[in-house]
Amino acid sequence: MDGEPAAADRDRLPPIHTSGPGRGVKQPSPSLGSIISTLRTHSGGQRSAVAMTTGLRLELPPICSDVRSKGSVLTLPPEVRAPLPPPPTIPLRTKTTTDFQEDMALALQTGDWGPVREFYLTTFSSFIEVNAAFKKEANGVFDTIDDSGVNAKFVNPVYDALLSTPPDIQKSVLKGIINSLLREWKGPRTKDDLRAYFILLQNPQFSVSSTYVIFAHLLRQTSSLTDADQHYLIYWLTEVPPRRFSQLVQRLLQLISSRLVPSDGDDLLPPPAKTCWWIPSATKILSLLNAANSVSSPAIVSFTDFYNLTLDHRDVMEHYRIWQHHGNKFSFCQYPFILSSVVKKEIIQRDSELQMTREARHSLVSKVSRRQRVDMNILFLNIRVRRSQLLHDSLEELSRKRSDLKKKLRVRFLGEAGLDMGGLTKEWFLLLLRHVFHSDYGMFTYLKDSRCHWFSTWKSDNYSEFQLVGILMGLAVYNSIALDVHFPLYCYRKLLTPPTAPCDQTAPVGMATATMEDLQQIMPDLAHGLEELLNYEGDVEEDFYLTFQVFQEEMGVICPYNLRPGGDKIPVNKQNRKEYVQLYIDHLLNRSVCRQFAAFYHGFHSVCDSPALMLLRCEEVEMLVCGSPDLDMNALQKAAQYEGYTKTDPTIRCFWEVVMALPLEMQKKLLHFTTGSDRVPVGGLANLNFKISKIDVSTDWLPVSHTCFNQICLPPYGSRKELKHKLTIAISNAEGFGLE
């Protein structure tokens, strides 16, 4: 049936919006008021609505119900259906790109815009004329996802020239779009209709807020298309050049922001209460662009280009609650690509705080109900460790107190006077992970070529230590601590497969599809060798002499593994080498470490079992765990607060001169000295609440810090040289919190 993709096509279509507690979007029917005034056409005295860039108003009727709705013509028995009229014949237009460019050049030179005006007036008067002008062949059949049939080499110059034409031409284009949107639709959309929507969405006029009314109605009609039609649009959108694709994304984000935070320039637009459907419609179309970006390899734009930063300054927890409990109501959490990592971190942090509060309340009520003496320590996950036995004590404490993992973490180093207000916790994580990831410990292998850690393949009857490492990572995310860990991105994708732990503990987890690109990030030399095997033109079987058996080193012992049953007897040849490579990659990244990773996965999710994890991409999980990779000291300086000093004091000026001149490793040591961690939090150093305080002591003293408050205390040093010397000593020996 026309409009339905082939089964093979459907199998590789991405979801338009993410899975989760919220299912679909039910957009409220708009209550249309008077929006832009009606202008008379040039013929017959008929009236036609037109959106004016000058802010005139127009009224558009509501969209007809979807053809899939109950009681539509398609639900009737075939014998009583009225035959659908055949699609109209598209007229043949002969104007080429060269012809149009010559007309534009002549108009700019002579001021005679007649031919250009006639072209725009005709082309945008209806969906049929849009196809007549821009379709590769007027009545050719282009009904596959692989080819939109649009002549982009003509569309792009026409749109590039549009904004430089006189206002009356631009108005005629908008008028034609309105007339097209006002058409009463009967039956399903044709591929020519989809092409028209595809072309009109790229109109650069919609960058101006005075055209938002028309843009919103175009978005609403496009978002009401069937899922099959929208999947066609997804693949057609992959044809759009990166610059234009990015511009379309920005237009949609701009429209959403204008409704979230109306500005003075939006006075001519309808009030937000009457345009509540604008944001859902724009977000739905944005999801098509996001899906197109996802199926493109490489991606057309960065996933961060879809972030709406206006939402960083709004409370989205209500959207989170709607997403969890009211699947039929619109929520931005249904479209998590639009939420920045800052917003997602806030959601997870506040969700964690709610869970911590519930756990603390439960413990308190339990004690009171049993009439036991209440000790405030029951409200915390208290970890007490000896610095000399850090790893042993930590694993013992975590094993013993698993029922308290959801409580607020508090760490104490025995024999030291530090009081944990956050700094000791960061110190504990930093030191503990150094032990866990040390090569002598044998749990993880450090790969020098990719500078990352991967799971050791050694077999054991007890994988509890991998589970405890997962608990550590979960505790870090749960308590908003950035860690100095170096897992490849593929590890975080495995950690989200599935995004929430299944109830059945024996269900396979972490078995994400592994690709050559994933192996390239972890074992680049091996990936290069396998690519050479795939591209080899000679006799693969004779020259490589490989079988479906591979060998791996485990604790110094070489062990064989069959990729298929009887793999040692199956030679690799040109016909089966792709299968060999895929099985080898899957063995390395999934099957050889499946039990180790499963324990790690369940440890992580035993702490971080929040539905909010479903909102995250693997890159965003990595950022939550490791912090931002950008150590921007200029941002830190701009955000710094002062106590006892001002930013113009000589000591402060010297301090920043010294810091900016330090090498990267020393800057990380300064961060560790001041905050207890050398990792940059999500959102960057500007969000660190860094403070420099004056301490009235002799300048013979070294600087001191309060890591719980991200605070460094400086004596009033008299020179830049003295400050650099004392600061270097302090940050190079920043371990421990004083002895009792």
C-alpha cells in the first residue's frame, strides 16, 4: 500500500522518540483565535489568508482528523468505500537553476522583479506546484526512503535568494503556503504531499518570529502524519546538507524557546495559553530530525546541537513526574535529546535526593516504631576506613552495608580529623579507584593504544568485586561525584543495555551490539588488522590461514575459544570473513567478559535504579561519571568568589597569573587540592562555586583548603614568585586531612 515502507525498511527505522514511562504525545486540539488578517487575492475578489512579515493577522481552521482514526473511510469495508480520486497530474515546468539565477541577477541589476515574482507566486501556490518546480521528474515515481525525488540543487538557490527579494514576493510565498495548508484533505497523504512538507520545512522565512503562526501550523500538519510517512521524512531529512540541517534544528529550538520565555518582540503572536500545541508540534518534528541524525553515519550534527539551553533555567521536574505517571500528556522527558546534560544531571540528582529522603525516613520510622534509641547515623551510609587498608576496608564496608546504599554517603578516615561535608567523600573515591584500576590488582586491563581500561577476561567463581566496583560508580553518580575513570564509550552503552535492571537477575544484560567502530576505540591495532582482512583482495583462506578459533591471554596463559561450534575446524575465507569479524568483535567486547560485566552492571544499577537513566545517552552517562573533559580555567576565574579579597587585590592577580601559566597536570592538582577531585563537574568549572578566602597568618604558611566547600585560603603573599613557590608545594602534596 502506498505510504507503507517495506518490511526491511521498517526493521531499521529508529524510534522517533524514546521509550520510557511516557508512551506517546497526545497533542491538545488548538483553539484558534484571530492570528493574521485576511488579504484579498488579485483575482475574482476571493479572500485568502496570508501571514505577513509585518505582523498582520490570519485565522486557520483546525486540522482534519487523522485518516487512521475510528470511523474514517479506510475503516469501512472495501465494497462500500468510495473510490479515492487518482493523484493529480503534476504540470511540467522547464525553469532550471541557471534560468532562475539569471532572472535574479537581471532583477538585481535592473530592478525589474516581474519574472522572479511570477516564479515564486506560482511555485508556492500549492503542493502540486511545489512538486512541479522541485521534483526531479514531474510525474516520476519516487516512493522509497532512499531518494526523496527532490532536486536539492534547485531548492537551495531558490531559498538562498528568497530573503533578498522585495517584501511583496516574500509575502506571496507565505500566502501560497497558507493556501496549501488550508486545503481540505481527503484520504491519506501522497508521496508528493510528503515532498511538499519536506521542502516547505526548509523555508528560511521561518527564522523570523512574525512567521511563527504559519510555521506552527506547518509543523502541526507534518507531526500529524502517519508513522510510516514520518519514517519516510526521517530518511529524506538525511539528504539535507549539514548547514541547512543545523539551521532547521535551530529554527525549531528557537520557536520552542520563544514559547517557553516570550520576549518583547513576540507581542504580535498569540498568547502562550492559546498556542499550547506549538511546543509539542515543534518537538515532534525535532524528533524526526534527531532520528535522521541518528541513522546517518557519521552524524550530520552533534547530538548536543539538539539541546534547548532555555530548559537549563527552568524547573523540569514536573515534566519528569508527568513522564513517569501520565503517559498521554506531553513532557519534554519523552524527547530527552532536547534536554542538556546539565538538566539530566539535575533530574538525577533531585531524584536521588528524594530516594535518600525516603530511605532516611524509613530508617527513622522503623527505629521509632520499635521504641529504640535514635542515632542520627542511621540516616547515612557511613563508611569508615583506614588509609593503610583502604581497599580491604572499603569493600568490607560496602558488602556489609548494602541495605544502606540509598542513603547519603559519608566517609571517615580513621585516625584523621577531617569532617566529611563532601571533601572526604571525593578523596575516598579518588584513592580507592587508584587501587581498583591498578594493573597488579588484575580486575581491569589498561590498553595503552586507546588509553582506557577494559574488563579482564580471567574466570572466577565469585565476581563480587566487579559488582562492588559497579556499586562504587553508582554511588558516585548517586552522590554527584565525578570520578577519574577511563572506560571506553562502549562500556557506558553496555551499562544502558537495558537502561533499567530487569527483575530477573539471570536475564542477560550489557549485551550491546558491538561494531568495528567500538573495537577501534578500545583496541585500534586489532581493529585495523580486521579491516585489512575484510578488504583483502587475495586468497583469504590460503594467505591468512585462520579458523573460527581465537586465542586470548588470561593471567599470562593463552586460552583458545571457538567462535562457532567446531570453530577450530572451520577455515575463514572470503565468503565467511564478515561473519568471522563480527563474531570476533562480539566475543572480545561481550561474551568473553559477560559475567564480569553483568556483576558490574547489577552493582551500578543497585544504586542507580532511577527511571531517569532512560533519559541518557551513553555519552551523557560518561559525563555524569567522569565529569566534563574541558578544564577551562578562564571560566573558573570568571565564576570565582572572594572572601577578604577582591579580584583586583595584588595577591589575587598574582594567583591567577600563576594558575594560568601552570601546565595541565598542575592545574588538575590545584583542582584536587581545592575540591578533593581533579574532575570537572557537568556544566563546567563555571558551576563549581569556587571561593578564594584570605587567611591572616604569616606568609611563611602554605595555602590551605576546605574541599567540602571548594575553598582555597591564601595568606597575603608579597610577590608572584613567593605565591607560586608556596602554591606548588601545597598542591603537590595534597593528600590527607591532618592527624588526630
